[in-house]
Amino acid sequence: MRIIDVLLVILCISSVLFYGYGIYAAITFWIHPHPIDPQFHPPVTILKPICGLDSYAYENFSSFCQQDYPEYQMIFGVCAYEDPAIEVVEKIIQQFPDVDIHLVVNAQIIGTNLKVSNLANAVVAAKHEILIIADSDIRVGKDYLQRVIQPLKDQKVGVVTCMYRSLAKGWVATLEAILTSTDFHAGILVSNQLEGTKFACGSTIVIPKQVLKVIGGFEAIADYLADDFKLGYLPAQKGYKVVLSNYVVDHVLATSTLIDAIRRQIRWARCIRVSRPWGYLGLLFTYGTVASLLLLMAMKGSIVGWMVLIITWVMRLLMGWAVGVNILNDPIAKKFLWVVPLGDLIHFGIWCYGFLGSTIEWRGQRLKLTKEGKLVRH
């Protein structure tokens, strides 16, 4: 065998091992559910940072106002009175008079990341010790608060976070959703199994005020793109446990063009690259669908090449099923699991491109990422 063949075989073997461990991590996570104590329901404040009007905003916001939970407060943080989402928030306030809902409009900026500024402005009005942060495109069920709060019974826990499944329409959004459920979340489960969770996702971040104070408050992350990652990483560095909840929220993925989707994926890729550079480089050893296809071409369609490709692709699809279907119960993964290899090919191209440049586009702004992961205006 030529050197290139050997290298490609190594990449295929490493990928198959990763897929196998991903399946194991999914099974382990599934058989160890978090117990629910109906008597544990401390009062909480939900912080909802808003910038612009997302798809199905009313449905997303209202889902947080229908919780089977005795005492909670909800605060929407907006930076400008002209924001179109305010009209939806005011409608929510009128239709849910029994829920303690506040709208904070404050243009004060504490850093380049405007979302974090919204959070910092909103938290001033928080009545309760425990904060729950969830992005504006997240939708939840009525048992959400009761379940995500449970890990805080352990006083060593400083942060709780959640995985998510995407609600998508259109082939572009569907492809994005498939990659998220079968690839991104597989990586989360593998990381959780290997070293424990040391980061958080914007889908849900449960964090007590005291823990937020220990890491320096929202000011400590005000210039970072990966603000959600930092809200898990910094407490973990201070010795707090970060728990991955077994509650899965819904993420409403807006219908977009292929160009918009690629730009979004490039932004996330560069965000991961600066947040976890070695982890990002290590993704090379997980693209088995690409490596096996290249090996088949390099070996000119030999039997060995076909055998390696079939084994690799079967393991990839099994991992996608274990995570996307079994753990996330993602209807898109159930219906379009066969699209995973195509998604991997596209994602590999985005991964390669993620090494180039440091400019991103986010919420209409053109920003530049520093080596430390901070945002500066371009």
C-alpha cells in the first residue's frame, strides 16, 4: 500500500473507533436518567436576550410562560425600543397575566457581544438566585423547568445545560438540522463521557448568581463570541461541576438560503476553532465518510476499498441513529438519516475553510475573531 493509502486507512479506523465510542456514550447517557424530585423546585429567573424577530417568536416565548412550576420570573432583554420583537413580548405579557414577566429595554453596551450586554442589563431585574438563560429561538415543554433544575440538588453543580433538536423547513435547514443532531451532539456526548461536560450551550444554561459572580459576571464574557461556551467553561475552571441534562429542547431553525447557512456554519466552525483549537484539529480523525471515499478512489474501486467504505458508513449511520433518533428523538433524523454522508462531505469542506481567516458575520455585523476568541469590530 502507498503512504496515502495507509494514512487514509488510519483516518478510517480512527473514525470507526469514534463512531463506536459515540454509540457507547449515547447508550450510557440514555440508561442513566436524572431522577426527578417533585419537592425540589426553587424559584428561578429566566433571562431571554433578544435581538430582532426570530421565526415563530410568539410560540417560542410563550412556551416558557406555560411551565408546570410554582414560582418563576421571566425577563426579556432588548437593547432598542425599535426592536420588532418588543411587540411580541408585549403580547406575551398581556396574554399571560399570571406569569411574572418583565421587559427590560436598555442600550448600555458592556462589550462587543450585544447578546451578553442584553443579559447584563436584564439580570439587574432578576428576583431569584437561580438564573436560566435560553436563546430566543428555543421552545420547551411544560416540564422544562422542573427537569432542568434537578441537578442543582447537588451543591457542587454550578451549571446545567441541554442538548437540542432542530425544527426545520426546507432542504437547507433540514441538512443543517441533520448535522446538528447526528454530528455536533455526538461530539457533546463523547466529550461528556470522556472528561465530563466543561462547556454550556445557548439552548439552556442554568447558573446560580453566586457562580456567575465567581467567574466575574457577564462582564467576563462580554467580548467573546462563544459566550455560552464560556458560561460553562469558566465555572468548570473554578471547580464547579457542569451537568448535561437529559432534557432535550427544541431549536427553531429559520428557513434560509444555502449561502446564509454556509456563513452560519463557518461562524460556528471558527468559534469552535478558537474556543477549543486542539479539539477542532482533532475533528480530522472523525470524518470517516470522507476518508473512506477518498480511499476508495485512491485504491481505484478495489474490494478492500469498498469494504472499508461500507464498514465506515454503516458505523457512521449507526452513531447518527443512536444520537439523533434514540437520544434526541429528532423527527428529522428519523426521516432523513440517509442524508448524513452528504452532510459530512459538506461539513468537511466547511471544517477546512474554518482554518482560513477570522472574519465572521453575525446579526448584521461584520466582526473579527482574535486568537483568544474575542470579537473586535472589523
